[in-house]
Amino acid sequence: MQDVHGGAGDGPGAGAGMSLRQMEYFLTVVEEASFTRAAELLHVTQSALSHQIKALERSVGGALLERMPRGARLTPMGRAFLPHAELAVRSAAQARRAARAAAGAEGGELHVAAVHSIAVGVLPDVFARWRAAHPGVLLHLHEYATTEALEEEVQRGTADLAVGPAPADWPGTVVEVGQEEIVLVVPFDDRFAGRRTVTLPELADRPWVRCAMEPVIDGERFLDWACGHAGFRPRTAVFTEHTSTAVRMAAAGVGVCTAPSHIVGGAVGEDCVVLSPDPPWVRALTVFARVPPTGAAEAFVDLLRETWPLPGAPAAPTGPHEVCGAPAPVSR
């Protein structure tokens, strides 16, 4: 783990107060479950590491780690302390990156988080354009299966900014950068293969490939809710973990699936038929962060704005919900 404290916390009197260096040491011991391995990674002696952990424990008023014959594990107090220590260390790293960016430093790194479908379907082209314009800035991509996991990790300071649907009640900054369209995927020999649009009632007799990330609306999974409003209940053939897998299943004829238009043609391949639902489903896509983007982060937001709206996307969003990584209409 990278040192974010710049050397403080090792001298005399370090036990008088809590330091970022001590929290970094604590997190490394937790990650390695070993004082010995943690000391090796941190390039300090084991006695110096133990001294700093004990100083940290004195400052919080109790034991954070239980020393075992072959390692270490968290105490109940340590489990409560852990997420706050993670946030403090990550926030310090973010603050340093933001300061370097504001000062015009081209070096450094940018941590970007996204749901899987956007990471696969959109960000490769964006990252390529970024690297051409900013070769000195290292990009780190953090992928998540659900919007809930994405929001939680950004709150914890894992990334500088996130790309995804607009989060509800977000305490930080939210910037709309474009729209995402949902489409229906069927195989080439499907009876609707010669058409461009289809209504849900026309699919009442079809099996469906569903994603584990499908949202819940009014107490129901989205497809159950939408098809219910169309007068039928969908017959599920397969549940998958990822959007790209669902598209491949649909292309093979397992069942109809829903997916973002950008992932079907660009990332997964074009060996399937894409139908637009009638009426169309779209949602706004945003960049959100704990603090307003500056420097490199702000430049990345500008690049996303140039990339979206995606070619062929409908003109206006109808809601924020996600279906298998794609947009869906607002509950009514």
C-alpha cells in the first residue's frame, strides 16, 4: 500500500495521536493477516510496525488486532474501525492527486469506477482517447456488477469518480454526460429478425435471459414489473451474472435479453439481431464523485461529454432504473 503520510508518525511522541501512517500500517496488517508480511511490504522492522500499531490502539482506546501464533485478526473494535481507516487513507490519496492536478502536474493517476456494462461497452474507446491526450496520467479502472456496489465503493473513496446511472440522494457532485439506450437481443433466425421494433406483448410467449443485476421496482424485478404492465409474466430461461453473458445466450437462441445498445454491437459482437422496444427505453448516464472533479478528473468528464450521446440513442431520458446494465422507464 502506498504511503500517504509522508513520513510522520515514526518519531518520538507518535503514540500521542492518530496518524495516517499508523492507519496505513493497520490496513496492511489486516490485508496480509500477518505482522511479518506487512512489515516486509512496508519496508520497516517488525518491532517498528508493532510499536506503531500499539500507539494507534492507545489513541483509540482498545485493541484493534488480535495477535495470533501465525498471524493477526481483527477484534470487534478493529472491525468497527476498519472502514473509517480505509476512507481516511483513500481520501488522503485522492486529496494529493487533486492537488497535483490543480497545480497542472501531468503525472499521477486517475481512478475511475463503472458498472460492468459501461466498462466493457463504452470505456475502452474513452480510455484510448484519454491515453492519446494524457499519456502521463495512469488510469485505474474499478468494475462493479451493480450500481449499489458502485455507489458504495465510491463513497468509501475507492475511486476519484464513477460512471453510471444517476445515484439517488448522492451527497457529492453529479454531472450528466449522456444517455444510454436499452435494446432487445434475439438470434438471427428469430421470427422478428426482419423488424426494427417490437412491443412487449408480442414477446409474451418467449423465454427470457435475465441478469442478476436487474433492479427492483415497486417490489418486483424490473422485467416482471414491465411485462406485468403489458399483461403477462415473463418466463425465465437463464439467470446470468453479466450483461455480456446474457447477450451471448440470447444470440445462441436461449431466450430474449435486454442490454445496452453499446455493448451489443461494440463489445460482444454483431452475430445477433437487435430490436428496439416500442416505446423506447433510455436513461441518463452521469459521472458522480465525492468532491467536484478538478484537473485530470475534470478533463475526463469533458471527454465523456464529447463521447456521449451515443450514436442512435433516443433524444430524451425517461428514467434512472437499470435493466441488466441498461436503462428502463420510470416506475408509475
